[in-house]
Amino acid sequence: MKIKYSNLLVGLLLPLATLSAEEASLTPPNAKPGECYARVVLPAQYETVEEQVMIKEPSEQIEIVPAEYGSKDEEIEVIPQTKKLTPVPATYEEVTETIEVKPAIRTWKISLKKKALPVSQTILSAVKQAGVDVDNAQPGNCYKEYFVARKFKTEPEDILVRKDYNETEVVPAEFETVEQTVIIKPASKEIVEVPAVYAETSEEVLVEAEKTVWKKGQNPAQKLSGATGEIMCLVKIPAKYRTITKRVLQTPATTKLVDVPAETKVIEVKKLLADTQIKNIPMPALYETVEKTQLESEASFSWHNANAEVDANFKYTGHQVCLTEEPAVTKELTKIVLSTPGSVEEEVVPSTIELVNTQVLVTEAKEVKTPIEAEYKMMKKRKKTAATHVGWKRILCQTNMNKDVISKIQVALNEKGYNAGEPDGILGRGTNNALTKFQKDNSLATGGITYETLGSLNITL
């Protein structure tokens, strides 16, 4: 696997290593000021060579020799031995059986009446928690709910309605009014700035020296198609100067120190003679006697058999549960039961034999191969001598082109059968398409109006 990757890397780098210095250069070589160049697509170069080509590959002629057969008589079993089965039917008898078609249903209701409403599971759970054995109750039994009311007792009690406390009396403070001098702004020193004095002078400064630079030019064909090459022009740029105004210091800025007097004010103030005082007066607690009723015992509920005697203190709540039962429903059915199972009687039927004349292979089929030589023909082929690549070519651009040159190109293209339109001196879409087709048909570089293209159109500048 490492060898395959090495070969692939060499295959990718080899075309880059064979690039010419002109293709690898970022600017056109040996250029002069005022000339424009473009990176254009240079078409591939071909030559015609003769080559022997196989028009028919070597092959073989195959001849089939058919097989030979003989005949013989052979016994063939046309119907195999079988069995004949005769069914013997089963016998049955009738039996009467009583079955339950609907089971007995027990339901807890509010009474034993036929149309009484059923009792909820919540009430049954409460009855069961009260000690009634509802799981083993017999149909027809009823249970009633009783309750015993709450009991209360009344006792006197002293209630604190106000706690003992201290009552506070405030004695206000005593003052006298006097005059007092106050400094509202102390004495200080202030720094005062004396500004600098300047004068203005003019001076001419060199901003950029004279030089020649490569600039991207504009190919008129770029307005119609983005497929043109990169345009580079060598341009002479003169030196640049700039006049500036300078401020020159004549007298530098200074400061001086100035005294600022203090500021005072006379105000009236109050002087404390006796401060505020607090006097505490004790007050006793206050009680009130009330009659309080307290719960002695809570109300209680219980369930008892409706036929049993209960305590006289028990009050019936009106709630009752009764266990009712709907009897089961039965039905008599007559069943047919198998007495003797069915069976099958078996009888053997012999096979049927016939005498048949059949063919026997004597000699198998075979093939005979005869070789046929290949056929060749001499043909002319175009062989590539140079691949399509990108290179710098001198072209026409806005710095060395005018309407007269464009008109000459349009006339020359029309004369050679390429429809460039009316010779109006404007490089429009029709002229650009005709020029590109002419360049491709004559193996010229595309992507700009090169001087080679002008030479092929017999145009001199």
C-alpha cells in the first residue's frame, strides 16, 4: 500500500515539476512599460503519425459434430403399485346432561327489596373495618349503622386579657440659641495656565518616489465573459509630493500660583442645656373569668346485625347493607357421544408395466476448432505533443486599444466567415463569441486579444 501512495504522489507532482518558468511566474517576463499581458489558455499541440491498428482480433472457427444414438426395448412402470382404502364409519349414542348456563349471583344492596340499589365498595370496606364479617355473610342478612353523639363538659377558667407592663413618660430636652462663625471654604492656592504662542510655516514633502509597477488591466472581453485570463500591465508612476502646514512653537506654555482667601459665615445654633429623659410607670396584669366547654368524648359509628338488640344510646343513621342472591340457571342438553371410532380397510393394487423402445447414446457430440489469424490496417492518428496550459501573452487592453482597432478585428472576422456583427468599434457579446471561436478553430490562445491572434487576422498596429 505504501508503494501505491508513493507512485500516486509522483504522478501528481510530475506535471508541476515540468511547468515552464513563464507559467510559474506571477508577472510577465521581459516586459516593457506601456505593454499589457494576460494569463491566457494556450491550446494543446498535436502531430499526425501513422500506426498499425488491429481491425479484427484473432479468433477460432468452431464446427459441431452431432452425437450418435442406437435403440433398445425397455420395461417401463407406467402405473406404480398403490393401496385402495375403504372407510368404515364410526357409531354414536345420545346422553342427557344438566349444565349451569348462569351461575348464582350475590349482591350487597341497601335492602332486601327486588329493585333495591347496590352498595358501593367504599361502604362495604367501611362495614368490614367496623368488624362485620362480610366475606362469610349468608344471603338475607342485613346490617345497620349506628352512632353515639359527642359528649362535652363546662368548667370556669381565668383568662389573661392584659399582661403587666411599664407605661413610659417622655420629658423633652432644653436648649438656648447662640451665634457661631463657620468656615464654608478654606484658604487655598490656585494654578493659572499661561498658553503657548505658535507661528505657521509651509513645507513640500516627498510622499512617494517615482517607480514602475505591475497593475491588473481590464480586458474589454471581461464585460461579456468571465472566462478571460488575468491581465497585467507594467505602468510608470511619477513621484508624489504633498504641501503641509507646520505650527512652530515660539513661546512655550507656563503656569503661575495665585492665593485664594478663605470664606466664612455667621449662623445661629442651639446649645443643649438638658437632654431628653424617659420616666417608667409600672401597670398591673388584668384577668377575666370565662366558662369553657371542652370535648369529653368523640362521636363513634358501628355496624350491627339488623335483627340484634343494641344499646339505647345507639342512634340509627339510616344506612343499611343487605346480602341478596340470584339463584343459578341450569339447562338439560342431549349430547351425541362416540361409541365406536371410524376405521379404514386397506387393499393392495399391483403396478402396471409396458414395453417401450428407447434411444441409447453411442457417440457424444464434439466440437472441432480451426484458428483464424488477426487482421491489421495502417491508420493516421493525431498525437498530442504539448498539453493545454496557461501562459503570459501580450494582448490588447484599455491602455493600447481604441475603436479603430476593434473595427479592424470585426471586419477581419466577418471576412473569414465568423459573424462579429456590424463593425461599430464596440467589443460586444457577438464580437467576443466570434473571436473566441476563431481562436479555438486556429489553435490560438483564448482568454484575451493576443498579438498572435492579430497576426492571424492580418492586423498590424
